[in-house]
Amino acid sequence: MAHSVAIHQVNPTPAEAPTPGLGQLMQAHGTVSGLACKCSQKTDVDFLIKKDRIVCASCGREVLCHPPLLAVYIATCSCCWSTSIKSTFVLDSRGAYVCSWCGQTR
């Protein structure tokens, strides 16, 4: 007796594959990880994405920006307490770079 076996591809096609990183940032609400905040010495803080701001999940400090967020950059911020320290900037939907440590727009 012959048996037939059907083989199905289990890997998602490129159109179905989840987009890591930037795809998660583009959500209008949710979280973005790995940002700098005054409450931490590292760039490892999670921020909650709200309607018109992001909010630090650890200390509740608010940074005004316009989600959805398009990208996150690490750069030196001239307005922070030390120009040698790298901070994180979020690129918001209006094209502004907002420092997550001090909240200033660049």
C-alpha cells in the first residue's frame, strides 16, 4: 500500500515575515525599548508610546513627540549634562529628532 505525504513550507514568506526593530517602532501605541532616561545610567529603559508623547516605564517622565515613531538613533546631545555621553533620539512622525534623556528637539 502506497502512502502519500504532503510537505508544506513552514517558513513564512517575506510578505508574511514579521519586521523586527523598525516595524515594532512604527506602532502608534505600545512600547519602545533601549532608550536613555535620567532614571538610568544605561540606555536600557522602556518607554510607553502614548498619543502625543512617550513615557518612561520606570520613572514616569514624559517626553513630548508625535508618534508613530519612525526610528531610534544614538548620538551626542549638546543640551544634556555631558556632551561626551551618548543619548538616544527618537524620530517622530513630523520628522523631529527628540532626545529621550532631556526631551529637547533637534
